[in-house]
Amino acid sequence: MTVPNFISIARLLGVPILVWALIDGDWQLAFLIFILAGVSDAIDGAIARHFNQQSTLGLYLDPLADKALLISVFVGLSLLDQLPAWLAVAVVSRDLLIIAAVLLSYIMGQPVTVRPLLVSKMNTLAQIVLAGVALAEPAFGLSLGRFIIVLVVITAALTGLSAAAYLVEWLRHMASDGHPKHEEGDPT
């Protein structure tokens, strides 16, 4: 077990505490946990790269912790009327569709490797910024309504574009039977 894996597990264990803080109305604690989770994500990645501590477990734990955090925040904020429910549904549905596509391709004997696309990285960044701002508003008594609306629109657009991009990639993969096509006359 590597240090980055322990950090990812700690981040995963912080999710229920963040959810409890939201339920309890402790916005400052929820914001603090969200910020600490973001910092720990950067730290575990830096440690893994710098000290050559990348692991197969870490390849799964790190994004699992990230997704658990973001999904919990989006669902919690929508239930508390801080973000629109339809956006939480879109964010969760996109992730569930990606997981379903990966599982289906594995079951069909055409495993697909999901590589983060640029639009997906932009989507994640937008989700993080929106979640942080939506948590900061009640935590510090700010009035960020218009800014949050802009972030909601950007996040919704990037969520849709990201889902569509992954769908296109998945359909291409499934149409190719999971094997690269070769030029005519190419013996390989």
C-alpha cells in the first residue's frame, strides 16, 4: 500500500463527513473538507509521480474518491436547493453511462480503455469550480447568484459535450470489434 493510496482512501472516507456537514448545515466544514480533498488529490498525484508510487490500486482509488466527492456534493447541493436538481441528475447520469458502457464492452468481450478527453478534463474543472463556489456562498455569506448561474450553464454544457464525446468514442470502439482496422494489403 502506497502513501498516495492512503491519501485517496482518506479522501474517500471524508465524503460521508462532508455529506453529514451538508445535512447538518455546517457549510464552513463542508467547504473545508471539499478544499482539503482537492489539495489531497493534488498531493497524492505529486507523490505518486515524484516518488514513483503509481499503482494499479491507485488508478482506481483516485478517480473513485474524486467521483464520490463530486457526486455527493452535487446531489447534496441540489437537495439543499443550492444547485438545480437537473444538473445533479446530468452529472450523475454521465458518470453512470460511462461506467455502463465500460462494463458492457467488457461483458461483450471488447474491453475499452477509457482515456480522459480534453472536454472531460474541462468538465471536471468546471464541476470542481462550481461545487466550490456553491459551497463557499452559504459558508461565507456571499452573494454569488449570477456567477453561479454562469457556472451552471458552463458545467451543464461541458457535461453534455463530455457525455457525447465518450459516447462517440465508445461507439467507434464497439463498431471496430475492439480491434484496430488495417489497410488493405497490410498483413498485420
